[in-house]
Amino acid sequence: MAFRFLLLLIPLFTMSCGTKPVENPDKKVSPYVAPRKIDSVRKGLILPKQMNLVRKSAYDDYIVRIGDSIYHCSYKGVITSADTLGNSRGFITDLKAEYLIDKVFLEPLNDSRYFIAWQETDHTGVSTYFAVYSRGAARADWRQKIKAPIPGQPVIDSGNVYVSTLGMVAKLELNTGETIWKYDSLFDPMKLTFKEFERPLLYTSTVCFYDKPIKGKKVKRDSIWINDKSGKLVR
């Protein structure tokens, strides 16, 4: 009896000594906490530059300086480059806009290839295009048309480009234009949510798209968080 009583006391003594169970190493972190707690901001991102109008007329060239080159884009989409003194302007490509280009982003990928995103008015309305062109080529290496306006600033990382328009966010393969994941129909015309996005925020495993603030409205900005690898919504 004494021996059996001693066996019963052993687990009680162990518990009273404060021994804690080992925490499960595979314990999941809440997706609502993960982006802020364990995800770090990615480094080495490339931000395509928005070209600007020097004057106010919609028929003037859009211009941007990148490195030692100055790039021009006409309202019809003819893109040329020159040195910083304005000499030796050379032809890059022609986007062949049907009527008017009124917003454009440009990024040289190397000496002969360029990522370009632009908003264009055509016979169907206002659309957004994302494309890669090789210098002097008559056609794009690839081009995607999104029937929505207001392209946000894209972000390029590791062979992919993250893009947005009114109510749409997507990840495209930079060399082929293939859609890796995409969410659309996000725009709410009543609340004006997801009308225009800030540039994407890229973390180790997630991507976040934030609403751009609306002038005169003090409202909480909505956001969409996406698992970069699976393409599934995180929150």
C-alpha cells in the first residue's frame, strides 16, 4: 500500500514543481497578427517611375529622368529617350494609343527592355495597360489590358510585378505577363473604397494593398492582405 501511495504522489509532486509542457513548435500564428509581428519588409524592390507633364496641356509630352536619361512619352504613346542635355533623342517604342494617354509609369529593365504601365482613353472608355516592350520593337513582348482606370504605382520584385487599378489588384510574371493571382470587383461605389490604391507594400510572405486617402474624408482606409505564394486572402 505504501508503495502504491508513493506512486500516486510522484505526478502531484511534479505538477507542484511548476513543470510546463513544451509549446507546440508548429503552432499557427494568427493571420491577423502575422503581417505586423513576424513579416519583415522586403528589400531591393524596384518602383517604376511616374512620368509627369511639364505643362498643363493634355497634348504635351510626359517626361521623367531615370539615371542619366530623360524619357519622353507623347499623348499618343510614342516613347523616346535622350541624354540629360536633351541630345540624341532615340526611339524606344510606340504604345499606339487610340486617343489619349493621361497617366504613365516607366522602368528600364535593362538596356533594351522596358516595363510600362499606362492609362488610356479609347473607343470603349478608359482602360489600363501593363506591358513589357523591347527597344525599337513594333509589338510588345507582352501586354495586358484591364478595363478599369486609375492605375496605382506598380512594384517589381524577383521577376514579378504587383499592379492595381480601380477595384483590382494582381501579381504578374514580369517576363511573360502571366497572371499569378488577381482580385477584382473590389470597388464599392457607395463607400468609394478600393477606388485608388497606394503602391503595394511587400513583406516576406504577404502583400498589402491600401486604399489611397480621399480628400475631405476622414474614414478608415480599407486594405487587402494576400499570401504572396498561395494567392489566398490573409485578411
